[in-house]
Amino acid sequence: MPAIDGWIARWSAAPTIEEIIVRAGATTLRADLYRPENPRAAVLVVHGLSPAGNRHPELVRLARLFARHGYVVMAPHFDGLASFRLSGREIDEIRAALADLRRRSATVAVAGFSFGAGPALVAAADTDGLAWVGSFGGYADLGNVIVYLTTGAHTFHDLRHTGRVEEYNRWKLAALLTPFVDDEHDRERVANIASRRLANPSDDTDTLAAQLGPSGRAVMSLVLSRREDQTRELLDRLAPAARAELARLSPAAVVPRLRARLLVAHGADDDSIPFTESLRLAEVAGPRARVVILETFHHTGPARSWRALHRRAADAAALLQLLDEMLRTPRRP
């Protein structure tokens, strides 16, 4: 595949990298800008929940790959996502970054990863003229993700899946939901509980939990729920403002407005966001979407059987085809 050739071509020129400041309303974003020798397009990359943010090694490698193929790459650092939080502010920050990038290039794309893909899709739905939009390990509905994190259950049409709950992810969820706690003191306590349990899952935070008022208890009850019906009931009982913000951060309702190609990839074994969310994204996007579910995306180490080797090869081929579609000369819709 021609677009992949440059990936392994050692002679391709390395991009120059500079740190820039992007204005987003009353605030600013720090971003790394990767400049290729001969730019032909630009892409905004939105990181997921990671303290490393835009300096996460995998994101840096991807940014360099894009730049070696002629993309100017903007990789902002989103403080909320780096703190394992979604507040809704990310949508406006991404819109501002896209506006800045469009002043630098006539052809612009955006790629969001994990929990960063949701706000990226929402922002992209209001941005005309994008070449393509990528969602990698992203979601359609945050409510479905919360059900999955607490119970392991996820569905798509008549298909129902139940996986093992990764208990550590409960504390990521607590951090994620912290901005939706109405009471300021409860918000600080929930943030403290999440921070301590993320640092040490066996830490005893019962004393802090006992000090929570109704707002904090509502969120922690959701975090600790283990039944799907209970989780959905607790979601319905959140404060109206919290429910509205969760809905705003869920891109399923706005993805049909996308005029650009939607390129979607997801690992079948993802323990943070279920792959059925990517199937749902592709469905609501319609014929403009291309989705790839990777069966061995989260597997590590040598293959244990010929069947596993075959699945890895199939995943690699599908991923390379998707990557080729991104890296080839983009055309605006």
C-alpha cells in the first residue's frame, strides 16, 4: 500500500516540532505542532485519558507518522483528559484548535482516541469541510460506557455481551464523573477518593466516603453499582445538569451531521469502552463510515496458536487498510 511505504522508508525527512499556544475563549491550550518538509494537509489529534496527554509515546509516534506523510499535526494537551476527567469544556477547546488549524491548512482532519474521541466527534459535527474524522476506541453514548465499566454488560441490537469488570476502571470512572458532582465539597471528596484509589486501589477511603452529601453519594453509588438495571436507574437519578452534560458529550446524536468520512477502529478486548460503541457510531453515521473491529488489539506476547497468528495477520491487514485511507492524499467532501 503506497501510503504505508513511507512509514518504513528511513530516508523520509523527520518533521520539525514546536510548542505553540492555542487560544480557546478565555483560556489557552498548549499544543505540539509537527511540521513536515512539504505539507499537504493537517490533522488534529485528541488524546484520551492519560497523564502524559499529548506527550504519550504512542500518540507521539502516530503524530510523527502523519507528519512524515505530509500532514501538519497539531497535538494539544487537554488538562481535563490528562486528569481523567470530562467536563464538556473539551468540546470548545477542540473547536478552537480546529479553527486554528484551518488557518494553517486548507485541508484538515481530526482523530480522537478513547475518551477523547467523544468530544472530538461532537466538535467535528459542527465543523464544515473536514477531510475525514477518526474515532479510535471511542464511544457513542457515555451512559452505555458507564454501564460497561460497572457491570461488564454491553449490547448491539439483539447481541448481548457480558465481560469481566476491571475493578481499577471504577476509579477512573469516579475521576471522570467528578465534574458532574454539584456540591463543591463533595466534588473535592470524590476527586480525592478517585485520586487515592487510582494511586493505590487498596487504599481505605471509607472515612472520606462517609462524609459525602447527596450529590457525592449519587456519583459514588453509580461508580460502585454492579447491576445493569441499577446503573441505568442511578444514571436517570443524576441531577438534570449532569444528565444534560453527559448527553452533550455523547456523539451519537450529532454524528449523523458529519459530512466527512468517519473512520472507526476498536479493539474487541477493550476493557474501558466496549467495541459495540464503535459499531453504534458507524451505524448512526451511515454509508460515510468505515469500521474495523480488531480481535487481537489488546493481546500481547507471542501467538500461542496458528489460529491466533491468523487473527493477528487479519487485524494487521485491516488496520493497515484503515491507516492507508487516512494517509493517502485527502479530499474534502
